[in-house]
Amino acid sequence: MLKYTEDHEWLRAEGDEIVVGITPHASEQLGDVVFIELPEEGREVEAGDEVVVIESVKAASDISAPISGVITAVNTALADTPGSVNDDPLAAWFFRIRPAQGTSLDGFMDDAAYQALIG
Amino acid sequence: MTDDPRRTPLHDLHLSLGARMVPFAGWEMPVQYPKGVLAEHLHTRAQAGLFDVSHMGQVVITPQDGDMAAAALALESLIPADVLGLAPGRQRYGLFTNDAGGILDDLMFANCGDHFLLVVNAARAEHDIAHMGSLGGVTVTPVTDRGLLALQGPQAAEVLARLVPEAADMRFMDSRILPWKGVDLWVSRSGYTGEDGFEISVPEARLREFAEDLLDRPEVAPIGLGARDSLRLEAGMPLYGHDMDTGVTPAQAGLGWSIPKVRRTGGARAGGFPGAEAVLAELADGPAMIRRGLRPEGRAPIREGVAIFAEPSGGAPIGHVSSGGFGPSVGAPIAMARLPAALPDGATLYAELRGKRLPAAITPLPFITPSYKR
């Protein structure tokens, strides 16, 4: 069951971690992705911190941490195949984050709310 | 400007092809089609791409008394090029300069026998037309009833020859008026991609029919402004307003080659254009700063405005990126930058990106080998 942010990230809970990527809508808006800069594993982040830079053929965009916590893993395969974000955005995860205590995903959009947002 | 953007005669066709439209230089233009910028770029280099460039300014310069030489000399008073020596049926590249030697616009001009045809940048068309208003002995007529297409790529000639057989006989920078289904096409063998190809001016009422006739060919795909930019960047071609403007001289823009001996110091028609003294002195001495190619290490693109440093830390910038992005055919990021002319090719510099300095090597332009039909 995916949750979504207003910045067009998808969030998927797996055990005590959250996996983060960008939505097909975001991937389409960005255009062909040619470079992705990922955060360092182990980095402690606050919600709203810029953690990923995505360069498409058009422009650079930032992805911010949806929640506070610790980055536990990053998808290093994206460095060699940034285009996988366009090919299969729901599979091309960016990073896993272990939320700070007391973090809930309840405030994020469900699929219906997100579909309503992007119209 | 609060005016609504203008639409080219192919607006509905772009929408039916699924284009994403963006504002550009006062026009609403397709930036990409569903294939996407990378695929469109690679398609153009492999087969043939069709670009709607109807936003560009087409201007006819007609001698008032039929004297083409006098009209050529009038144009030479604004453009430091050899207009007088341009044979009928041929086209050249040139610049409008200002009194300080800066570049007001870049353009193509063709000798069409009894008139000249100029193609200027969309954002500068109004300016250029006013600029030429002071010329004596010629009539300056903006072309308002024709669109402009570019057909570019290794299969462009074969495809165009199916519609217009005479196009196959043209050489690079030839310009001809050729018949197609009862109307005149103004065809030049040139472009802005580094590929063989054509630019074709078509009467507006027949533009869509002509474009669709080309798009029906399996080799031809529609190409948006996104790929147009990456194609010209790989081909080392400057873009007005980015790689040059009124603050950049011809020598600094790396466009000294467009000013031939006859217009330089000691030439038969030396000078006689705005800013000639400064422009010619700098051409003779060599500019301190010049447009050069840069290849960043790694995969992160460096874009317009990024500061370039000589050292991995400290110091002041020695230049900046004027155009940059990803080169799909190169398979890596590429850029053009204003840099000291004295630095050797291959020198490693540092581009400051998001607080980090990334190594980048000075690389001769262009990034790809052009395949013009000379």
C-alpha cells in the first residue's frame, strides 16, 4: 500500500523502514533522467532536507526527505541506469529511511487522494 | 510581455502528435513529443527528424532598383560578412554587431537572385527588422505568410528527394527555390544539428500538408526544442542569448570565422560595420576569453551559469558555462563555457555544482563529427 507526498514521491513501508521513489507522474514531467545523486548511507536527515538530485535532459530537481530519520540504504544501481526511473518509476527506488520514533505515514496521501491531486 | 504566446501554423498538428508545448521566445512551441528528448535526439542522428521552426524570423531584403550589389553592400554595413561575394543560390552565416562590437543577433542570409532571404532568431526578429529599417536602397519585408521546417539527419536528403527531387542535387549551404505541388519552397541545405539536412520555407496554407507528407515516411519523426538544443550543443553551435549576446564579441563567441579576410583589416572592404574597430582589433590580437567545449567527469550535467575554477578549491572563477546539458550521442554531459583562450585543450578545470567542484576537461568543439554534404 503506497503513500504519496505532494512532491510526487511514493512511500512504501517495509518492516521498520520506508522505501522512497518518485511517481510515474513525476517521472513523466521530468523527462529523460540522465543523472541521479543519492545521499550517503547512514546520514541522519530531517523531513524536508534535500537528499536526492535528479538531472533530466531538461533540468535539475531536488527530492527531499519525506520524514525525519536515518538513510539505511540507497539504490546505487541508479548511477549506471538513471533511465530506469523513466522505465519503471515504481520499481526504481531511491533510498530506504528508518523513521525517527513516533513517525507516522498517516498524514500522507493514499492512492485516491494522489490521483485527485494530479488530476 | 503580457501578450499570449503566438502559435505556429502547425500548432494543432503538434497537439495531435502528443507534443508538450512550452512558451519560447514569445511563441508556444513543442519541447518534446511522447518519444522524449533522448529518443528524438538519437532518431535525428540515425534517420531524420522534422522540426517546426516557424517561430524563426524570415525576412526578405529587396533592392529598390534591382541592384543586388548595392543591397549586398547595404547589408554589409550591418553584418561583418562577405555578402557581396555570395553567389546566387548560396547561403552564409553572419552576425549583426553593435557599436561596442557586441553581437545583436546571428543569422543565415541567402542570395536568391533578385533578393536576399534572411533567417533570424525568433526572440530578435522584431529588433533585427527595426535595425535594418535604416538601410538605404532596400525594402525590408518580414515574411508573415510562410512557415519554416527543418528536416535533419542522414536520411533527410533521401526523404526530401521523394517530394522534391531537385533537393538531392543541392550542396551544403545551397539555397534554392524549388516547386512542390504548385507552390514554391525556399530550400537551403543547412541546419542546426551537425547533421546533413534542409531548412524549408513553405507557404502557410500548405505547411501542414507538407509536414504530414514528410511525417508519413517511416524514417521521419517529429522533434521538439529539447532535442534541438542537445543536437546543436553536441554540434558546438552557439545559441543567441546564451553563448553570445550584446556583451560578447564575435571573436569571444568563437565566430571570427564568419568574418572573412575581405572585411578584416587590410581587406578590400575592411570594416564599415558597427563596432568594426574593436571587433577587428580583437580578431587580430586574439580574445582573452573565448567560447570553448567542456567535458565534465562523471555523469552530472553542468548547466548555464555554473562557475568554472582553475583549482579544486579556493580562488575566483575564471569563467562560466554558457550552455550545458547531457549529450545523448556523446553519452555524457557536455557544455560550452566562456574560458580563457590561453588555456590548452585537455586542461582540467573545476565546475562548481551544488557546493562541490567537479573536474571538467577543455575539449575542442564540436563534440560530434558533423556530416554535412559538401
